[in-house]
Amino acid sequence: MRQLNLGLVYHFNQNTVPNAFVADRVCYRRLLEIFLAHPQIGFTIHFSGTLLAALQWEGKETIDLLREGIARGQFEILGSAYAQNILLAADPWDNVQQLRHHRQQLKDILGVEPRGFWNPERCWRQELAELILDAGYEYTFLETNVFRRAGDENHQAVVRATKHQDRQLVLFPDDTNVLTVFGKAVRSGSADELVEYLYNIWLAQNQSSEHDFAVIYAQDAEATGLWQFEGGSQTLDDVYAKLEAVLTKLENLPWLKVGGLGELARSARLVTIPQLPQGQANWMMDSLRSQGLPWGEKGYKDWFDYAAHAAKNIETRELYYQVGKELRRHEQVLSAYDDNAPEHAPSKRLYDLAVRTLVAHQYEFGCIGIAVDKEAQWQLARTALAVLWASELALRRSGGACEVAELDVNGDGVKELTVVDGANAYVFSPKGGRLLYWFNLEQGWQLVGNQNALCYLEPYRDDHSYVPDLIGGRDVFPQLNGKPEIEDLCQRRFVMRRRCLNETIAFGDSEPIRLWDFPFQAVCSADDELTVTFTYAGSFFTLEKAVAFAADGLRIHYKLHPYPSVGEVRVRVENELTPDYFSLMDRGREVVDVQASQLTAVIANRVAGCQVRIAAELHSVGEITCTNESGFLAWLCGAEIAAAPQSEQPIEWTLDLRVK
């Protein structure tokens, strides 16, 4: 008798957000540990690209567990869209980039080239067969209602296939009934109903000698652990103990084979359906029909109606179109150049980072119930234009040429002051006189920016705006505040998109005055060297920061004068550094080495061979100290000055930012 194939397919997915660390702490790590404790069972696993970027920064244990399961042959990895956008909601060119970036990321991080494809939310039109096959995949999953509407009357567990020209895409039946039965087993700890369900399908398979069957449990990983933790319906120990009991029962059934979907896809006797009707996930249709279910959208007959006519989808799609149009234009330019020519490599690398930025900000686009008005997770797609600007500069870079211009390089509707000096390109904001972006055009490195880190439900600000500290239990996941399992995360300060040259000043016992929202006037001069001086002239004090440009970076000379003589003056300058941002996203904090002293810090990315040195010097009486700490996908370096006024003399200090 043939064994029945059961696919336990777990979908691990978060955006590149602090919430990923909560999910990892209470769910992801423990799930993988339990899976590895059952070596006779194979698991089919999908990790989204956005989640991998977060866990590479802070989730080494989980990534190591994933690698262990792959090395054993116990974990089969699925590819997908990098940011889990619904493919039929997005532009076809964007989808190609989504699949390309996720596939490359899986190869770089996990060393795998997957055969199977996780189709986000199971929405289907026949055109997807070509997209998935072209990306190198052999099989995917489709909910069984689509087969029925195609007129297929075979048993729902039969393995199917569809075609594009002379190529065949295997379709495993995503049986939503299994979600109910398997979920009940984990809640109760009893696998009896689940075993009976599977046994009846095994009997049906043995009566069908011409076809192979597969039962697919395809579920969010968060359904086993995280959701119970958030809702308080079960303790974590109870959830995982009952999962253990279910897995133990399954691995002892001689007529059941758990895992091996890639192997089955190549050997199964298939029912081929050349053309399938369009389809959508059952859960989305249920939410659209019911006013009482979460994530609902009122007034739409089905997902296709919602995707085409919801105003937020139309507006966001237009944003993606404008950004994608510029990326495609430069793609055409780059295609004329030799891929192996080293002089073109920096431009191509920055172009890939620009595309990664676009796809990262299409997280779950098209899914019902997603996005508040102008939510950052979609609107920040426009920051890809800043990286594209650097890619274009790298292609036409000429010696030590210097250019200063006012341009809206990041598509936020506000002009920035841009400076290109030799091998480096900078973007400054008149608001706060802040350094928003820094690119090294010679190597294709991004050194300042961190545009891909964000927070769920974060309202979009223009790209000039300072993003304040976010405290876990207060701002990021307040509904979880007080839970002992994540007490440290609730107390933690999360910093993202902080950029450089963020100043606060305190006089005497006053609270710090935050300068990042103050308007600074910028004046350029070019005597011996190019200098841009940003000045805030207020009624209480005046601050000048003169930015001088050198071959390897910046020297910022600060001058505070006049100011009130009311005791000690305290200044803090905070800077967020990303030494080769692209490799930081896919390699994580482990590749960062830090050497620090009282007046200097060197942040080195040993994989890229890139390092940024920050040094401070005080030219007045007082003390100055450099600080450093890990941020989120970036490193934070501060300079703290404490000076006692003497006869109202100016307080002056310098800050060096250098790359090598």
C-alpha cells in the first residue's frame, strides 16, 4: 500500500519591524526546535524576505535552527514574493523583482534554491503559471475550490498540474478543511479526529491506482503560539506540548509520509488542467461576506473587486507605478553595459538596492484589511528613488567632479540639498540640516539612510521628518505590555530611519531642545574646498554647522553662539550609520565590528570591507564623548558635549564622518 503524503507547510511572515522579535521569541524559535525534535517528519517552510531581513539583524538562533533542519534534509524551503504582496494586485515587472530578490536572498542566507512556491493568499489567474515557472519553481499550492470551478470532479487530495505552453506547474491541493481539523488537534492535544480524516483519504488513495494524493496543511506559523500569546487563549507551554503530542502521533503512523513535497512533485501521477479559472483565498471571501470578522472590507463582492476598486489600492498602485517606471528606465540603460565590467558594478549594485527598497515596501499589498491611510509600509516605496539617483550617478561618475543641486530625490514632494563630491553623494534636509542619505559611488555602498526599517501602522511622514524613539510596550506592541515573556522587548527603545546630524541642546536645567524640525538656512561656498553651512538663527540661540567635503567623507564644524548663559550647556548629536546597507540586510548584525574610544568609533562591515569612522573634537572648555549602540538595521553613534560658558564665548566642536 502506498503511503499518503502529508505536507506540513508553515508560513513564517512579518515585515521588517520590531514585532518580528516578539514573534520570534514566543513562536518561531520554539516551533523550529519542536520540528527538529521530530526527525522522522519533514516540514515545508516559508520565511518571507522581510522577516529574514529582521531576523538576520537579531535572530541568529532561529536562522541557525533553520540551517540545521535544511542540512538534515528535514526542512524543505519555499520561495515566494519577497514582501508577500498578492501577485495579481501588483505590476508584472514588480512581481518579477519580488520573486528574484527572495530567491537570491534564500540562496545567499540559507544556501538553497527552492523548488516550491508559496503563492501569497492563494489568489490565482492562469498568467501566474508563467511567472512562477520562469522564476525557477516547479510546484505551488492552490485552494481546492478553484479545481472544482474548473470542472474537476476528482478527489480533492489528488495532485494536479497546469500548463504554460510546454511547461508544467504542479499544484498541490490546499485543503482548508485540514486547517480546522489540525488546529483542533493542537488546541485539544488529541489527534484522533485528524488521524481519522487522514486515514479516510489514505483509503481513497488506495482505491485510485492512477493518481497520487497529497494532504496539505498550509498555515501561518503564528497560528501555533503567537496568536494564542496575543489573545491569551492558551499558555505557550500548553500550545507546544499539544503540538508535540500531535506530531508524535503522526510520525508513528506507518501509512503516512510527512514531507517530501519536492520529491513528490517530480514523481506524482498528475491530473493536468491546462487552464484554470481565477480564484481567491477562502478566508478573504469569508471576511468580505461577514461584517463580524476582522480584516473585512465593506462594499466589495470579492477580492478581485476590492483589488481593482479600493481607493487605497489605486493610490498605492500609482505610487508603485511611478517608482517602477523610473527603475525600469534605468534598467534599460544598464542593460547596454557589460555585466562583468568592474567599473559598472557599483551602479548595478545600487540599482539592485533600489529595487530591493521598492519590493520591501510592497509588504502584503493587495491583502484585505491592510494599511491605514498613508501607512509608511507602502508609502516609503518612494525612497527607492534616492537609491536610484545614486545608481545613476555611479554610472556617469567622472573623477573629482563636484555638483550641488536642489532636487526631490526621494519623491516626497520636498526638495533636498544634494551634494556630489568625487566618490560620494549626499542628500541633506533643510529641515534640521540633517544628512538623510550618503552613498559611496565608487563601491556601491549606502552608508546612511536605513529606509527599509519601519513599524506596523506607522503613519507616513515625509522623508525629511525625524522618526522618534519607539518604546516596545508603549508604541510598538502596547497590547502586549506586561507579558513577562517579552518584558525586555516592552522596555526596549527601537530606533529606525534616524539618519545623521540630529541635534538636541539643553541650557542649564532645561529639557533638551530638539532641532530636527527647525528650519535651517543653507549657504554654499567653494574657496579651498566645498562647504555647505546650515544655520538656525533663533531668538534664544544660533547654531551653525559647516559641512566640509573631502575625498573620504565629511567634516562638520559646529558653532553655538550666541546662547543664554544659564549654567552648563549640553549638546547631543546622534547619527545612524549603515556601512553597506545591502549586505547588512542580508547578513545582519553579526558582520558588524565596532571599535570605540571616548572620542572615536569605527563601525566596520567585515563582509563588504566597508567601515565608517566617526570622531569628535571639542574646541572649547568642557568635555566631549562618543557613544555607540546597536539600532535596528543600523548602528547609532552619538557625540555628547558638556560645556560651561565662559564670557559668552562660542562653543565649537567638530564631527568627522569618514569612509574607507
